[in-house]
Amino acid sequence: MANYSTNEFRSGLKVMLEGDPCVILENEFVKPGKGQAFNRVRLRNLMTNRVWERTFKSGESLEAADVIDLDMEYLYTDGEFYHFMMTDGSFEQHAASKEAVGDTISWLKEQEVYTVTLYNGSPLSVAPPNFVFLEVIQTDPGLKGDTATGATKPATLSTGAVVKVPLFITEGEVLKIDTRTGEYVGRVK
């Protein structure tokens, strides 16, 4: 397995630390006036989602994590696991636990492609695309003339997620939602 030296550390790099795969969130190179230079690194454990900060002396190295990010299509849930299928033509399926899916559960839509991180062949985390298109299944009716105020109302989407939408949105409309912020972007024609 490859090793990464401290001068190769960057955000998004996946490394092994204390036997668990971790992703580097922030890396800061510090060269004090006196003494050896070091890297102050914020890491997130991909198994437990715990975030912590560690320092590494210049020249130290960490083993690369054996994780793969793959695009997979969401198929269905059986109540306990969420099933994803490879999009490369192999039709290989992987079952992700509720912990691996995490907050992405609000944006899961059948036949949509998600980025699944595999570790030793099992899903570790699931990331949604930046934007999803979801139908409004429940919202209060808007009144004529309410569009100029900029006010919002809650709307329940087909996945169960609740987002704030403008007053003119009605049930049955398909909306574009930003999954990074959970905000309404626009209507889909």
C-alpha cells in the first residue's frame, strides 16, 4: 500500500490512522521560529464520523486507505439496508447500512446515482449529487398575490425531507434542491 508524506497531505486525502480509514479535512503547515516544522491536521474517521486534530512532524508518513469512491445507482431499501448497484455494466449490488447512508437518507431517490465509498468491499458512506429533483407531496396552499413578499412555507418532498419553499409552490410540482444546504433552488419544467 502507498504511503503519503506530510508534504503530500491535502484536503480530501484518505489515509489509515490507528487502523481506521480517515479523510483529511484540513491541513496546515506550521514552521515555528524555533524547532522542527510540523503539520496540524484535522481528520474525520470514516467508520465513526469522529473528527479530531493531530500533529505530524515534517517527514512523517501515513499509509493510504484502501477505499474507493464509486458511482452507484440507488435501487431500494428493505427496511434495514439500502441497496445500490454499480453503473459500470457489472450490475454488482452492495447493501449499505443506515449508518453508512447517514444524512443522505433525506435525498435518496430510486434510480438516482450517488457516490458510494467502499472499504474492504462494503459501503462506508454515501454522498448525494449536488442537486436532486424531487416532487412536492404536501404543502399548504399559497394565496394569490403572496409571491411578492419573499415569504416561505414548509413543503414535504417525496423522500420525506422538509424544505422551505416560496408561497407559490403547489403540491405535485417537481423542485430542484441543493443537497449541500437543503435549500430550494427552483422549479423543474
